[in-house]
Amino acid sequence: MTAYLVNVNHYTHTCPANPAEPHPYDTRRTIVAVSPGGPCRNPITVRCGNKSAVIDCGRHEPAHRQCPACTITVIEHTVTFTHTGHHGPQHPTTGIAA
């Protein structure tokens, strides 16, 4: 199993469509660490005409049919929210242009 450790940062704001409720407008994920699963334990032979190649099952099979080495797991290390304020033509409480 290949494991990816990631940090997630959600950037939120309020806008005229919903001034009372902050909502995310951008999400960034940063890979912190990778733990490789090792070589494929169930390689697949693919053919095209008279040519053939052996590839990892992770490149060909859906997730539920991949070997344990090719299966990918994403682990969220930290999740943060950064509020960037109100975005819009007017401030929601004073009516003054931002």
C-alpha cells in the first residue's frame, strides 16, 4: 500500500450571495510524505497487435482489483481553514465599498 500524507488548507470567504456563512472557494493539498508500497505483486500483460508489455496492476485495474502494493491511501495530516474576509462590492454590515 502506497500511503500519501497530505496537509489540506481550505480558503474561505463571505460574499453577497451568502454574507452570513463563510464558504470555501479554494482548497490546497500539499504532499508531506510518501511511503511506497513496493513492487507490484500482480503485474498485468497488455497486448496491442503483435506487441505486449507487462505493467503494474495499479496502472490498469480499478482500485478494488489492485494488489496491496499498488493500492493508494491518502491520509490527511492537518486540515486548516483560512478566512480571507468578505469579497464583494459592499461590506455586508455597513454598506461601504470594500
